[in-house]
Amino acid sequence: MKSTRRRFIAASAGALATPAMVTSASAQAAWPSKQLRIVVPYLPGGQTDGIARSFGDFLSRKFGQPVIIDNKGGAGGVIGVSEVKRAAPDGHTILCTISSSLIQNRVTVKDLPYDPEKDFTYLTMVAGLGGPVVAAERTGATNLKQFIEYAKKADKLNWGAYGVGSTPHVLIETMAKQYGLKIEVVQYRGEAAMWADIMSQTLDGATGSHAGASPVIKSGKGKLIAVVGDRLPPYPDTPTMTEQGAVGGYYETRTFTAFAVPAATPRDVVKKLSDALVEAGTDEKVRQLLDNYLISQPLSFEATNARFKRDSEVMLAVLKDLGVKPE
């Protein structure tokens, strides 16, 4: 009787456990089971927002679920990135953000509420071929040498950036150190507003994405004086910063836009998402956007994480050398 009772208890426990296991497996197999949300830690209208919307449209078509873009701008990306850290790690909330919120913020933000290396799993990233360095028309500069001459004559250089430690901020701090410039960095909540002030001649200069800078350059209100990274195909005659005599490893770096999920997201969901985002690079609509923005095809999961590690090491060393600290 005792033996029979033990067999009954064991069988009952197995019966109780089996539905839970099946339910769990079914839940993972059914992913995505509801709409996906891509959080962009910047305001609408910039390059990051455009990338999120284009890739989100592809995910919606591929998985048959709606994808919403949730712009959570402010604090140099901290607000939006922190929200994804707190999100349920089920693959339904995805982060789309730029390198500065994942690398520079480690140096520039006191008590950063997230750890970019431990709190997220990186799915894929795209990187710019080069970053346009633009001077306002009123400076009269058409190359780096002329801009430096203008800057040295001015009482103070007004330069746009979209966050402490962001790409344009680090660029001008690096230039100021090399060339002995007096600068005033004007911080914006997003790239679009910064370029609007180049158009109105409020700023002396700025750098950022090709997508954001292109209308300003075409209008003549901004002059492309150099490029960070490689020469840009639409402007093959504009030399890079390095080619014009600027010295430092930073001038060879390229900004990236990465997609990530909370670190505890199941590995099978991570793989599905990563594979789908990489596949998006073959989609005609996405490919057209990447070409317009002059950015690379999405990197594989392995290449993304290797690139993130390498760029983190380079940029953190540059920030330390410049003595950049939290405000």
C-alpha cells in the first residue's frame, strides 16, 4: 500500500508539472505573442528614429504583429535606455539607441542607472561610413584649416551637441585640445533641433549623422568641412579629419546604432530577433534607408558584440584622456 501510494503521488506530481512545462514551451514557441515595442531614447525625426521605424516595419511584416515606436527622449538617452532595462525580458520590448548612450554615458553620467555591459543583450548594429563635420555659412569656412582660423579669431566658438559625451561633444573637445580653441557647447535633446540652429546660423558648427546634416549642406547654410571616419560617397572630394591634419584615434571611429533587449531575455528569442534584424538588411525598404543614411548593413550577433567591446575600449580611453567627467 505504501508503494502504491508513493507511485500515485509521483504520478500526480508528474501530471501537475507537465502542463506547466508545455505552457512554458508553448509561450516561447509562440513568440511574439503580442505587439512589439521599440524604445528610442531620442525625439522623433532623427536618424535613430528613422532606423527604428524602418526595422520595426520589417519585423511587423515578418512576424505578423504590430510594432510601435516609443520615443523616450531626454537625459542623453538615459530615460529610454533605463526603461528597457526595467522591461519584462520576454523579447517584446526592444531598445534602439546610439553609441553615446551605451559608451559615453558611462563616463559623463553620475550614478548611471544601467550597466551597458551587464543589463542588455545586443542583437545587431549598423554603423555610419563617416560623420559629416559642418560649419555654419556665416563662418566662411570650407575646410578644417579655415574653420580653425575662424575659431581662433572668435571670442568663443558655439558648437552643437546632443548630450554630454555625445559624438559632436567629444569631437569639439578633442579639436579644442589639439588646436587651443575656446568653445561653448550647446546641448540639445536631439539631433534635429541642433541642425535647425545651424540652418538659422545660431551655431558655428556641429557634427552628426549624414541624414540630419544633408538638408543643411544642400541648402548652403552649412558647409561640409571634413568627415570623421571615411570619406562620404556623396562628397568624395571632402577629406577626412585625419587627412586634414587632425591627430587622434577618435577621428577614425564611427558612431553606431544598436538594437538590444534586457539581458535575461531567453536565448531562443534573442536568436529569433537577432536573425530577423540582420535579415532586415536584405529588405528593399530597409536597404534603401541604409543607403540614404550612408550606413552599413546590420552586423551579425557575434560581430555586433565584438564591435561593441572594441569601440567601448577606444571611446572610454579618449574620454579619460580628455578628462571628461559627469556634470
